[in-house]
Amino acid sequence: MIEVLSVVSPIFALVALGYLSVRKQLFPAAGVQGLISFVNNFATPCLLFQAMLKIDFLKLFNPEYLSSFYVGAFACFIVSFLIAKFMFRRRPGESVAVGFSAYFSNTVLLGLPIIQRAYGDDALPYLFAIVGFHAPLLMSSGMIAMEVARRDGAPLKSTVKEAATRVLTNPLLIGISLGIIANLSNAPVPELVHDVTKMLAMAVLPAALFGLGGALNQYKLRESWEQALVSSLIKLVLHPALALILSHWVFGLSWEMTRVVVVTAAMPSGLNVYIFATFYNRSTDIAANTVLQSTVLGVVTISGWLLILGALAP
């Protein structure tokens, strides 16, 4: 247990520092979004670019490995959607936003530092294999599901076009793509580019965690806390459980892959959950509460999954 706490406590301490700094007005609330934009649009793409340069694609881009994460993610979406629609009597568009909150993981702001501290730098390429598909696949799927579900949606053709545009212009995907091209072509990376991207990559962890904590100040518990709690538990418990079953017992993947895919699936709901809900103005209260509750509860559940994985390790 002490080893687990040594992994997660510094991570959540930085999140708490960001939260308290904004709460006590030691850091401007208006600067939080800028900090997160810097992390997502500049620092993290550089981190992913650097990571892609060294990846063994034949080893990491394993369909069974990716399926262990994404089959579980889509299953969580369906379960949360059905609960919202039939148990809480939400409208179809609202139910899609609730489903989105239960399947979009915080893979970068929390997943990256926790996996790095738990399993070292050698485990990060396994995470990056998931990250490479995460935002493009889940965001695009969520947009298409929303447009199909809501009555006032745009035509499906324009929705698919908009989703494709968002994927191609996603900074994370651009960083990944450039790194893959350089890797596969064996093209030399100019020393200036290498040094600048490496310096920016080093800023990801502290800036991301501090920014995440600061952003949590805008989320308040409201009347929908019960439904948000259901979505949080689906995200924190059901998703990693499915990932463990698929990776370890169904596909029989290596333990190095299994533990990364399970811990990544155990991450709380990402900030894009709230962005998605506000973009469509559907279930924003539940989305905000799910981000807040899953992040707070994640202190306990992530520690629990690390202990479970430690007990199961061969």
C-alpha cells in the first residue's frame, strides 16, 4: 500500500495545489484555460512526437491490445446511455452526453504521470498507442452519435465531414503523425527541432496536473450528482474491469501490456467530457459532476487497481 501511495500521492498533490491556488486566488482562474490549451496544443503534441520516434510499431500497435481498451470504452458508453435514457428518463441527446462522460478517459493529464511513476518510462509507449486513437476515435464517435440522437442535429453527412476535419486538425494527432513519419522514414530530425520539442515535452506533467486542479474549480455539485456518480463508477470500475478481463484472460497479452491498459482504463473522465457537453448544450450538469466526482474518487479507485494488478502480477 505504501508503494501505491508513493505513486499516486504526488500526482494528486499537484492537482490539489492547482485547485487551491485558484480557489484562494493565488493563480488567476482566467489563466487555467490558457495553461490547459498550452498542454494540449503544444507541450503534449511534442511529447507524443518524441515518443513516436522511438516506438516499435510492430510490437505496440496490437489489435488485441487496443481492443482491450476500446471495446470496454464503448461498452461503458452503451451502459451509461441506457441507464440515462431508461432509468433517469433523459432525452436521447442528453443520454449521449452522459454516455460520453463514462467512456472518455483522462489519458494524458492523469494517465501519463501515474503510469510513468508506477511502471517507468518503458511503459509509456504502451500508453501512447492508446492515446493515438483516443481523442480522434471517441470524439468522432460521440459527435456522430449525438447528431443521430438529437432531433435538431445537422445532416449526418455534414457531421461526418466535421468530425473528420476535427480529427485531421487535432494537435495530438499531428504530433503523433509527424513522429510516425520520421520514425518509419528514418529521416533525421534537426537538432533544433529535437531540442525544442524535448523541452516542451518536459513541461507536460507539472503544467497538466496543476491546470487540471485549477479547472476543477468551475465544477459544482448540483441536483444531478446521483446520475454523475453512476457514470463515475462505470468509468472507474467497469471500464478497467473489462480491460483486465479482455487483456489478461481473453487475449492473454503480456503483463506489461495488461497493466498499462487496465490503469489507463481506470483513469477518471477527461476534461473533454465537459467540453463535449457544453458544445452541444446537453447534460452539462452531469458532465461537470462526472469530471469532478470521478477525479476525486479516482484517488481511491486507482490505488485499488494498482493493488489488484500488483496481486495478480506473475
